[in-house]
Amino acid sequence: MADHIAEKISFAADEMKAEFTLLGPAPAPVEKLKGKFRFHMLLSSSKPDVLQKVIKKASELIKTIDEVQWIIDVDPQNMM
């Protein structure tokens, strides 16, 4: 599922010709929490408004299954 989300983000960015960096997906530092596996991705750009548009577009394309929860954390303070 993490790969699917990364693909949709990359697709949306390519479609919008947005310049950004995507690191991941990779296992989170705490890989499993409360019986659930966790992955994270880090997106960066010199133009935050462009990233917001890419994420909005990608969110429309991402089809998740019921057991998967994904969260967008803008400007995270702690990656743990």
C-alpha cells in the first residue's frame, strides 16, 4: 500500500510538472505499533504550495483498503 501511495504521489507530481523530492516509502523507526506495521515517506520542495496541490491530487487517486490508515503530517516535528 505504501508503494501504491508513493506511485500516485509521483504520478500527480509528474502530471503537474512539480519539482519535489520523495524519500521512501521506508519502514518507520518504530516499525510495528499496536500490532500494525508502519511506513513513512518524506516529501520536500522549495515551493510548499506546489506540494499541497500534489498531495490533494494524489489523494483523489489513492484507493485504500479498509485495514489501511494513512495520515499526512505537514511540517512534522518528530518522525518517530
